[in-house]
Amino acid sequence: MSILIGFVCLLLSGFLFALPSPRKQPNLFLAGFLALTAIELTVWLWGASDYIWTWQSTIWLALGKLQMPVFFFFFVASCYSDFRLRMIDLVHGIPFALTLLVNWPGLGSFGFLGDLLAPGGRVSWITSQLIYFGYLTAILLLLWRFRRRFQQQHSGARSEVLLWLTQLAAASLFARLVILSRDLLADTVAGWAVPSLQIFGALLALGITSWIALKSLLQPHLFRDVDRRLLRLPIAGQPVGSFQLESLRVRVESEQVYLDPDLNLERLAFLVAMTPREVSELLNQSAGMHFFDFINGYRVRHAQDLLERYPQHTILQILTDSGFNSKSSFNTAFKKQTGMTPSAYRSKLTSR
């Protein structure tokens, strides 16, 4: 069972690591968590070895301390697309470093610290539980706070990403409670239930990893795409309309969607996870322009750049490369934006 779970974890980890996606960072954190889980499961294969307290076991114990920090960062990166690791985040690696130091063969005793992090003892078990539930509490608070802010921004909307994250956190908590129950009952009169809980826990772990695998097959957008509504929320005091317009501009500029001659209001609204009416009202109220004026502004600026960089290209080629589909619409938009026709603009450039 452990070999099967470990294999599924490594398979999913490799898939997430290699998957090309705009949401690469959360995928990498989840891949790291799954890989660490697979490594932890290897104790079932060699835990009874005569070399249990060699440097191999020390590394295994230390890597276990990284599971929850990596799991936590997966949730943070999934909620906030602008999240980046900072130097201060190295504090999450302190338990890993201390476990290596305290348990490395030949380094001797470290008193209370050694008892705290040494494997197999009651203090070590309590410490592990505190680390797990501390991080899970932080995850649940993160999801609760972000869900509130998300609903304030998108009243009545539903995010599949937030639903998936909540389900994953709940599944992790339930699995941990099963393991906790097994450990607490081990030395009691109810110890007869321990083998059943052990089997149930293993089946539950297999079920969760298989569920994640099915999610990647049946809902690949959860791992490939970015829910555009889960972008950075506006900072305190920033008007919502101003933030939404800036988010719209960032999307249009970064992906150059204006170069698509078939782009319309409905498609742009879909790309930014808004309704056509919301986009139209946003442009009218916050930018003071209609959809086509907004998009043609980007197209004209792109055409100006092409006219300057490629004087050998024809006007027809320039307008096609800029997202226009007719010469009349190109001339009208260009003159409205610059006060002159494309040909006059090119003549002005060559006369410099």
C-alpha cells in the first residue's frame, strides 16, 4: 500500500513539475509536497533496517519537517498570484535544520533540544502534531480570509480553485485526525482499533492521492490555468474600479489579446472572468471609453511601433499584424488616435 501511494505521489509530482502552466509556482509547491510525502512513506520499506539511525534516517526525519511549510506555501501561491518567496521565509526551514543538527550521527546530545526533535519520543510526537496543526490552522485562516475578500470583490461568484483548495485542506485534516486517533489509542484499552485505523489511514491516503490524480485528468484547468479573479486584491484605499481597470490593462498588455482581429467584448470578458456588461461598465465609467476605442488604442500604438521599426512593410501588412481586419477601420482608428493617416505618419517618420 505504501509503495503504491508513494508511486502515485511521485507520478503526480513529476506531472506537476513538468506541466507548462501560467500557475507554475503553486504547481511546484504541490509537486514538492507530494515528493516529500513519497519520501516519508519509504520508512515502511527500510524503517526496520539495522541502519535506522544512520545519516539516511536523519535526512528522512529532517525532510519530514518541510512537508507542512511547502504545503502552506502551495495554498498561499494558489490564492495570491504575486506571491514570491523572500529571505524571511527561511524561518520555515528552521525545524528542518535543527532536526539535521540534533540527529546527525556522531554530533552528540543537545539536551532538551535533542529530546524535542529526537525521533520516537513523546516530546517529538507532540512537536510534530503542533507543527502540523499550526500550519493547517494558518491554511484554514488563509482560505477563510481570502474567501471573504473574494466574495466582496465578486459577489455571488464561485471559484473552482477556492473550492478545490478547501476540499484539499479538509481532506488533509481528516486524514491527520485518523492518524492522531490511531496514535492516541495505541496505549489504551481501545488499542484493538489501532490496526483498523492503520488500514483505514492507508486507504484514505491512497484515496486522496488518487483523487488528486483524477482532478488533474478531469479538471486540468485547476493545474494549468489561472483564475483571473484570484489575482492580487486591491490595496487598502484603492478604488475597486481603478484596481479592476488596472488588472484588465495588465491582462491585455501582457498577452497582447488586442492582436486578435476577432476579439470582441464577450471574449475579453471571458478572459478576465467578468461579464460583458461588467467590462463595458468598467471601461465606460473608469476609462471613459467604449470597448473598441479601448482595444483600438492598443492596436494603433502597436501599429505605430511597427511603422517605425519596419519601414519596408506595407500598410496592409502593418494593419494585419496590429489586429485590424480592414483598411478603413485601421485608417479611422489611427487618425482618431494620432490625428493623421498611417501613410502620413510614415512620411513624417521618414522625413526626420
